Amino acid sequence: MRLADRLDYAQGALIRHRGRSALQLLAIAAAVCSVLLLTGLGEGARRYVAAEFAFLGKDLLVMLPGRKQTTGGLPPLGASLHDITLDDMAFLARQLPRVRLAPLVVGNSQIRLGSRSRHRPVLGTTPEFLQTHRLGLLAGQPLPKLPPAQASPVCLLGQQLARELFGEASPLGQWIRIDDRHFRVLGLFHSASSNLGWQLDDSLLIPVGSAQALYNTQALFRLFIQARDGQPLSPLAQRLEQLMRQRHQGSLDVTLLQPDALLATFGDIMTTLTLAVAGIGAISLLVAGVMLMNLSLISARQRTAEVGLLKALGAPARLILQLLLTEALLLAWLGGLLGLALGYGLVSLAGWLYPAFPLFIPPWAAVAALLCALGTGLLFAWLPAARAARLPAVASLRGRV
């Protein structure tokens, strides 16, 4: 029998038993859809983390107070023997003239303009912060180039914060209050990334000396070191550790983070997570396969007379097995395609509803889910089909198993 004839026979059989076929079709479609959704969630999480780290370029190191002795993992959270200070930054600048340094002091203050008030993050830094974090200056001018310890009552507003305080009016040259101090707005900036959940567009920048005076601290929250002229980061990191050990009386109590290394660690975690959730989704294919086998056993019992008629007409057991397996493969193929359509449709809907965290289905997941659906259909239909094909012709014609 030709392949076209087998497909035509399988199609007719599925139409005649449309209720049972619909149940099998939905079971396979739901299983494939769940695989795609779970895989899309894991891949979306991996891409989200990669995008969040994208604002820190491959030429940037982050220095944190405190030392973590093991490799990988999260930054240290414990206290350091010595704070990172502006004097440390000046020392590093003298020793390493080919790097760009950007200090950071972080606080949270009440920002007021007339009757409007917001509690927002205040970042004390220098003009280099715009370059290290790839912030775009939309209007006005950057922070002035002052000695780092010198305070100045000027600030840059994030685009979102400026819109909340000033509406459509221009904030340039206007005065705002940060806690109990007045600051004049020099410019507006925009961040293309949420910076690991930190919305810089909803914050403001002031000179680092002003932030130290405002929050009564000499310690830096972070120190960003950007390599220039194509310097490799690993030797630079080693040199920085040597200098900080020398600066802190032989104690290395700072940690240097390289975004690429941290991103690689997160990437490995997210890849494992993606494969794990894909495996969980594949369990639903197993459940669908068991359901398919049960329905196929029922179908084989109900169609014994049909099988007997085929044998009476001279159809060998091999041909009957092929016909029944063709039905299962056709059903698995249609169910897989329906599951793909549902999966991609739901992922597109989720991306529209939650654009900040879009799901993404990798091509390999779609191919693997479809192949698994076909394999499941073939595997779990084999036993009922083989059992029906081995029935004696006379017993089949009588409707006996």
C-alpha cells in the first residue's frame, strides 16, 4: 500500500472516531504547549539577566568593599576592614592613568518641587559615571568636573523623575530640594537598561562630594573601573588587587567583579534551569503518551472486526501495524502542530502583556517538542497496534480480542 493510501486511511479513521481523536489531539497539544511555555520562561529569564548586565560593558570592573574568598556566586555582603574612599580612588588614578574611575555613593531622599514630593534614589558620582554606565544626556550639561571631594548644589535628573516633577515643562536651571538642601538642575539623562532592576531613569545624580555631605559618609558604595585602550581585564584586576592590598596595609578586603564572569555564572545557572523546566514539561508528554496508549487499546478492542476484515482481504500483520502506527503518527503530528501554535500564541500574548520580561522560545525547543510528540505517539501506540496486528483473522471478524 502506498504512503498516500495509508495517510488517507488514517485520516478517515480519525474522522470516524472524532471524539476519541479530539481527546488525544488535545492531550498532545497541551503537552507540547507546556514544554514550550516552560522552556520559554527559562530562556526568557536567561536573556533578561543578560540584558540587565548589558549596561556594564566588557571593559568594566566593579570594586566592592569586603572580600569573598570563593570564586563565583554573589557579591560579598559582610563588613570590610576598610572602606573604599575617594583617597583610594585618587591613589588608583595616580597608579593607573589609563583607566576611567567612577565612584558611587547611594542614598534615598525626599525630592520636592513645590507641592510635589517623591522618595527616590540619589546617586553621588562624577561625570565619568555617564560613560561607564552608558547614560545618554538628553538635555543640558553633565555634572561639572570638580575635585571629587568638593560639594556643589547641582544635579542631573532621570527622564522619568523629571516627568513626574515637572510634567512637560523644562527642568533645566530650576531648583529642587533634596531633603533639606537646594540643588539646581543641570541636565536630563536616560538609561537604556534597568540596571539589574535599578531604574536609573527614576533617580538623580549629584556630585559625589555633595552626596557624602548629604549622607554624612566618607565611604563609597561602589567604585567602577573602566579599562581604556583595549586593556585586558584580568591583568588589570590583579594589578588593582595589588594596589588595594598595598593601600590597606597588606589586607585585601575588596572584591572585584567582572560583569562577563558574573554573567557567565548566571548563564550557566539559567541554562540548567531552562533544561530542568523543559524536562518538567516533557513529563506532560509522558502523561499524554499514557493517555494515548489507553485510548489506543480501547480503539483496538472496538476495531477488531475492522482488523479482521483487512486480514480477510489479505492484508499482512505488518501492513496492519503500519496503518495503525500511521494513525498515531498523524495524530501526534497534528497535536504537535496545534501545541506549537498555542505555545507561540501564549508567549506572544505574555510578551505583549509583560514587555519588561518577554518570554522567548528557542528554536531547538520547538523542534525537540515536536520530535518528542512524534516519538511519544509512536512509542505508546506500538503496543496496542502490535496486539491488534497479531489477532487471528477469524477471531477479529467475530469481534473477539
